[in-house]
Amino acid sequence: MRAFTEYQTQNLILQTMKKSEATRLMILQKAFELIYAKGYQTTSIDDIIATTKVTKGAFYYHFKTKDEMGLAIINELLKPQLTAGFIAPLQNNENPLDAIYQLMQHLLLENDFLKVEYGCPAANFTQEMTPWHSDFSLALHEITQLWHTHIIAAIEKGQQNGQIRPDVNAQSVTIFVMSSYWGIRNFGKLENSKTMYIPYLKELKSYLDSLR
Amino acid sequence: MRAFTEYQTQNLILQTMKKSEATRLMILQKAFELIYAKGYQTTSIDDIIATTKVTKGAFYYHFKTKDEMGLAIINELLKPQLTAGFIAPLQNNENPLDAIYQLMQHLLLENDFLKVEYGCPAANFTQEMTPWHSDFSLALHEITQLWHTHIIAAIEKGQQNGQIRPDVNAQSVTIFVMSSYWGIRNFGKLENSKTMYIPYLKELKSYLDSLR
DNA sequence: CAAAAAACATACTAGTTAGTATGTTTTTTG
DNA sequence: CAAAAAACATACTAACTAGTATGTTTTTTG
């Protein structure tokens, strides 16, 4: 009987935590969608509570300020997405150059977390927040570094395996590749079309082949 | 006597037009600096009239709305800057690949219209405005196209001169180069440092050399 | 099951925003 | 030089903003 009560209590805590956590996560996800689509400044708390259908009290119970929510989006949504969608694919492939190309192709043409018309979430945040909010800079810098580190590692591994020329500078290549990715997403956003992605990928392939 | 009066009158008109035009231009320039530094949304009309020291009445005499001013910044400031700083340098150089490299180097390291911590003005506008303002998209698309067209032309000319391999796809290269430029500016903005520009330029050079 | 804490709900506020109404001054014109 | 138009100035407003004060309901705990 006592064991049952304990179990029951535990269960209740779990369920409660789950429900509260679920609300929090739901707010983060819907808020992200709004911000990804419209921008951070132009997405108001009222917008968020309208689409999430939580009240202002509930929102401010979960997040002290709007910026705290913004940071939570970066740390709790974008970071995991980066790990799963941008880094993991680099690891299980024989040839890092192929892996990089396939990753880019997937990110640009197939990934349905990312929308062409909205650009790159991290780049959007960078553009909008960096000038006046150092906490955001820091968080964004962190996830950027993370990607950076893993691309470099992949290239260096390729050099050790003799798949990439030894005179290639892994860091330069990484920065060049990352830049081109950010840029093409900006392009896609401006044109609101994936048209540019095709020639971009074509040239990326040529470039990567030149490193073999 | 009559001739003198006519001259005097003409002169007054000229001076007046000049003064009015000067005010308008001054507003545009100061507003651009603010927006370039802080973003469009976070720059209020009150900010602008405070730094320009024109009154609200004067501001709204020159611009019907804030967005009209934003478009004027793109069309009357960014567009000429693009022509002078991004396109003209491509034309007076023997080798287009050298011209492209030198242009990028100049834009990233020497141009003092552009600041590393603020990124690329056109990219900033694109990120912030494109989702919800088609007039801005159009204006930005126009200046992007302009740069695009001239880079392609330079590369094709290089191919005719035998300076660039004939199997190179001029459009793909252009998109790749433009993307990398936008991306590296985003990088610089995030890191608030030109550090990344050096390896970027190094790799850009390698890449461009591979097209010879 | 009572007390307490967690989770949510409602009504408000103080500040900011773009834009306007209504002036005055300066310049132009016949 | 008088009338009119251009250029600027001041005071306001209505809508929106993030955030708060003060609840109520739901859940947890001893």
C-alpha cells in the first residue's frame, strides 16, 4: 500500500512535470516558428500567446522575459537540431567531402525543419540580435563553433585517410564552406526560391572535388 | 536689371532645392548609419530625429512613412554604393579572377563604408525585412541582380580571353562567390572580428585559382 | 485531507511606436 | 511686395509593447 502510494505520487510528479514541460516546449516550438517566419522583433508576446493559446500568466510563469525565451529557443531547440541535422550526418560517412556535399544537399533541398523563404534560423538571429544583445551573440557563437569544430575534424580525418590533399588548410576550407552555406540561404530567402540552390550545389561539388 | 533678377531668383531656387535636398540626404545617411548599426525595427523615428536634429514635421515632410525612407536608403544610398564599390572595380582589371579576389579583399579589409561588426547592409535588410515586406524584397533583389550580372559578365569575359577554363559554369561560380561573401560577412558580424576574413580570403584565392 | 506550492488566468500599466493635426517660418512667384 | 507654396516645428493620439499585480485553479506533500 505504501509502495503504491509512493509510486502513485511519483507518477503524479512525473505527469505534472511532463505537462508543465510540455507546455514550455510547446511555447518554444510555436514561438520559434513565428520568429523564424517573421523575425524576433516583429513577433510580440501577444502574437505568441495568441497562437499557443496560453495566457500571459502562463507564459511569464515559464519565461522571465522575452529574451530568456529567445535564448531558450537557441539553446533548447536550435542546438539539438544542429547536433542532429548538421553534425551527426558528418560522422557516418566514409569520405568527408562526400559527407559535406550530401549534408548541404540535404539541408537545402530536403530538410523540412528549414524553409527556403525564411533562411537560416541561426543567421536570422545573428543579423537581428547580435548588434545589441551579447547573450544572443554568445549562444549563437557557441552553436556556430560546434559546427565549425566538427567540419574541421571531418576534413582532417579525410586528410589522414589520404582522401583530401595534405596541403589543404582544413580551417580555411571549413570557413569557406560554412560561409557559402549561410550566404546561399540568404540568397534563397531573398529570392524566395530554391532555384539558386542547384547551381550552388553544383559549384560546391566542383570546389570540394578540387580538394581531393 | 531684369537679367540680374532672373539670375538671383534662379540662384535662390537652386539654393533652396539644394538645402531641402541636403536635409533629405542627411536624414537618409544618418538613418542608414543607425539602421546599419542597430537594425531597421529597433531604429525608431524618434531615434532618427534625435540624431539628425530635424523635427518630426521635417522628417514626415521628406518621407511619407518609415518604410518609404527605408526604400530610399536602399535605392538612393545602397544602390550607388554597390555600383561604385562592388561593380566598377570589376571592370578595370585585366584578369577577372584577380579582380574578384581584390574586390573581396578590399570590401572585407579596407572599405570603410562597411563595418565588420554590422555585417552586410543588404544582407541585414534581407534578413529583417524580406519576410513581411515585398517592396523591400524587390529593391534588394534588384541590387543583388545587378552585382550578379556584372560578376557573370566578368567571368565570361575571362573565359573568352582564355584566362578561365571554358568548362567553368559562370553562373554557378558567381552564385558560389556571392554566397560565400554574404556568409563571411555574417561570420564577421557574429564574431565581431575580422579574424575569419583571412582564412576566408586564403581559401577564396585557392578556389579562384582552381578555375584557371 | 489540509497546507503549500506549482501552474495558470485576468486585468492592468507605463513606456514606446508610427503617424497626424495644426501650426509657424522661410522661400518662391507673379 | 503680397500671395502662395515649400519647408520645417510642436503637440498630440491611438495602437501596441513587454512586463506586472493580483488573482484562481490545479497539483503535491506531510
